[in-house]
Amino acid sequence: MGNYTSKGTFEPDELGALKSVFDELTAQPWFDASDDARESFAKYLFETFPAVTFDPVKHRSIIEASARMFYTRDGA
């Protein structure tokens, strides 16, 4: 993920929660499996939910809706 810098520092549990949502959604059959889509989605997560703002229970549905809107593969 190249040159992304975050404001603040993520705690291990925050990164684990973000990774869990990332892994779950990118594994869905509708998610575009290209490297570009996966990288863009990861950037979206870090930019939208900077350190100490992410709540996996509260934000899960918003993240999935965004992923379906912007990262659905063609023909899915």
C-alpha cells in the first residue's frame, strides 16, 4: 500500500477489526478480486476510519454498502 500515511496510530485490536472486515468483504463472490480494487478498498477503510474511530459493529453495514457500490465486479 505504498505511500499512505495515517493521522494517529492504530492499536492492534483496531487493525485486527479493520482486517477482519476487509477479509470478509473481499472474500465475497461479488467483490472485484483485482489487486487495484483490493488496494483501493483498503485505502478507503484507512481514510474513512482513521485510528480510534472505527467501530466494527456500528460501521459494518456502511462499509458493506460502500463496497457493494464501488467494488462489485462486473457481471456480479
